[in-house]
Amino acid sequence: MIREIVQIGDPVLRKVCSPVSKFDGELCKLLDDMKDTLKDAEGAGLAAPQVGVPVRAVAVDVEEGYFEFINPVFVWQKGEQTGPEGCLSVRGKSGTVRRPDKVKIIFQDRKGDKFSLVARGFFARAVCHELDHLDGVIYTDKAENIRSEEE
Ligand code: CO
């Protein structure tokens, strides 16, 4: 089911999200809905607070595949990249953001099993952007400039 994507200005986007503690049907429904919503919006990533649920769950849809990260935590961040970024919660805008070039995270899947993953390049950028959402941070807080895409 496609859910409505919350837009900047809504306080839910500024919350420090709670860890997921129950790996149950409700979590599966949230993750299934996030997948439908992200595919429909054709974005690279979506965090649970963007559909109004302030818990530590994100989805990333990149060349490397479709990923769900529950309770993700950085192990390390290396290097630097600077490039354009947008957000489904900041419609019609993009900005230049500096991010690490390579990151390692640990996370759980929807069953609660623990994994680690290394992401590089655009994948690393998407992971950083989505993890920021879990702490109430939006890329516009970090962007060097914000452009309107319609102009
Ligand atoms: Co975003």
C-alpha cells in the first residue's frame, strides 16, 4: 500500500527515531508499504519517519539492489564525495552535499537477524542520507546550496 510521504515542516521529520524492538507483522506491513511508496515515487531511499512513523527503519533502492536496514548504525565512514542530492520530503529541490565515499554499517533485517554491509559511491550517499533521517536531519541542513528543479 502506498503511503503519503510527509513533507519538510512536519515535526515527525525532526524526531530522533526510536529503535525497532518488535520484529512482527506490523513492522513487515510498514516495510512493505515503504517499498510500494518508494517504488511509486521512484526515489533512491525512504526512511520510516517520511511515512510518519518515527522508528529506525530505512529502505534504499540503488543499482546494487533493494535494501531494508533496521536499527542501522555506522561502523566507520571513509573518504569524501561531493554531489547532488534530493529528498522525497523536499519536493522539487536539490542541493550539493558532502558525504563519506565509503561506509560500513551494521543493521538488522525484518526478521531481526544481524548483518553488516559496506557501501560505496552513490550507495554510500543514499545510506548516509537515509540514516540522517533517523536522527531528524534533512539534507538541506548540510547542503552547500539548494536549487529549485522546476526552474
Ligand atoms: Co530524504
